[in-house]
Amino acid sequence: MEKIRAAVLTEFKKPLEMRGFDYPKLRDGEILTRVTASGVCGSDLHMWKGLDPRIKLPMILGHEGVGSVEEVAGEKRDIFGKPVRFGDTVIWDRGVTCGVCPYCTVYETPSLCVNRWTYGISKSSSTPPYLNGCYAEALVLDTRTNVINLDGKVDPVLLAPASCSGATAAHSFQLHSPKVGETVLVQGSGPLGIFHVAFAKKYGASEIIVIGGTEKRLAVCRKFGAETINRRETTVEEREARVLELTDGLGVDVAYECSGTVDAFTEGLRHLRIGGVYVVPGFGVPSGEANVDCYRFITRKNLRVQGVWVSDTSHLYQALKLVESMHVLFKDLVSHRLPLTEATEALQCVEEREAVKVVLQPSWKP
């Protein structure tokens, strides 16, 4: 039987190596899934550079995936109780939780599970069952993984980003969503920012303002109905003046920091009105400390600052429904589709901001 190929990170900042893995012997409840679409996330770029303290080399990157079921060991059902069978197209929660810790049970916040692990981030490819990242022709889904059967009406390539950027955005809006008619600022025009724009549109924001630095990404935000400001062409003072102009001199009601930079975080505090809410999902890796005038920008403004860490299955489902309802607009999100053998080039494309979103399309045939 042919080997299953995967793009393996063996050394930081070096090209990923194509390696072959044996066809796995599944345990009860596990699923072998042929990966049909694997999103290339900004977090993958951080890991490739060695900036994420969680990773263990060698490893198969990739935590955004959609696939076709190749084999099921025993019985497995999706989140709605539907049996998972050979040939089904599925998406899965990128995080696997224990179900027994206080955060899974008492506090009902499984995204904060103390034992949570993530495909393409938490486990080395030297650890059984080896195929535990989406930069591969196939992936073994753990028996505790929450799976959703897809109906095939929307291109799987468009759905893959929902498992990370989309789900995290859904978590942001669960923690704080704008009221109909409120004004929203999104800092960062990458996939995470674009999903926040789409959710803000869904929730009825009257004005959506995006600050970003890549024109092709800002163009996508405009298609979703946002007013955009290019940070590379403006000063902080000019951006502050423009936000005030668009909000009748008040500042925005809600801001979502989606760039993961300290400078953006401190700037965002300026753009919020008195009594506003600052939601911060953008920091996926350690990015340094912020020097903040707490009196002026937090206490005196009576500001609420809300952190957002990853997501759970409910957020994935919400993101899927969002993409399905706006799939015509989301076609512009995925700008590059590349084969698995060009995984390194995909990371470089993200690093150089040539893409809005890159999705790998493996083509394993057993």
C-alpha cells in the first residue's frame, strides 16, 4: 500500500520535508480522513518561525481542515448524532477537549479546557498516530474529536478557514456582539479580520471600519461592506481623526483587535468611545508588553477589555453557517489554492502578504 504523504516541519524557517507515513491502524472511534482542503493560517507561519512555545518537532502543521472519510473504526457519529460513514465530507473541531475538567463541566467553557490539544499544533509527528496535522494527504481524527457532516453545497475550500479564523470570530461575538446600529472597528484585514467584518455585518452594525495594511485584503473587507483605512498610508493621528469623523465624534462602540500586534492594541484604545468594549482575539503567540495609560484609556473611559482564546465546537458551527449564508462573498477570501508539495511556498506567500488566504489541496489516492 502506498505511503501517505505529509509536509513535515523538521527545522524552523527551513523548507518543509515531504515524508511518507504508513497507513494507520485505527482504534475504536477514530476516523481516517483524506484531507481535501487545509487552510494555511497565520499561526502556522508563527510555528514555522519557531515563535509558538507549544510545538514539538518534527510536526505536521495545519489545524484548518475539511476532508472525505476514508475509514471509520467502529461507530462514530457527528455532533447531531448522524453516523459518520465512508465517503462523507466532514469538518472537525481543531481542538480536542477532555470533557471532565472544571472548564469542560462546571464553567461550561470547553475552549479553556486545561487538557485541550490541537491538530497541527500540539503533537509531534513522531507520536502515534503520527498523522495529526492537516498539511497531509490524510489525517487521523481522535475518537474525542467533534465532527460535523457537510452537505456538499459549498466548496470545501471555502469552509476550511471556518475552523480557525471563523470559529475564533464567532467566539469573539459570543463574548461581546454589537447591538443593531452600533459602530464597529476591526483592526487587521487578514482572514480573522474578514470573519469579524462578516459577523459584524450579520449582527447589524451600522458602520464597520477596518484598519489594515494590505490593499488586496482591504478590498475584500470593502466587498463585505466595510469602510477601510490603510495604516501604511496614514498616521495614528489621521486614523483617529477619520474614526471620529465616521462616528459623529464619539469613537466606535466596539473594537476587535485582530492583528496581534502591541501597537495595534494600544492604538485601538484611542478609537473607542467612552463606555465602549474592546475585544482582543488577535494574540495567538507571545507578542510583547503594552505600555498603556490605564487612567486615560481604560478607567476614565469606563472601558471593558475582553480577551478571546481559541474556540469550541459551537463556534465552528456558527462560522460554518455564516460562510454558507455568505458563500458568494467568501469566494474572495481564498485567493490562492496550492498543492501539498508547495506547502513551504504557501507559508512564504502568507509571510509576504501576497495572499488573502491560502488553502492547500492534497490529492492522496490509496
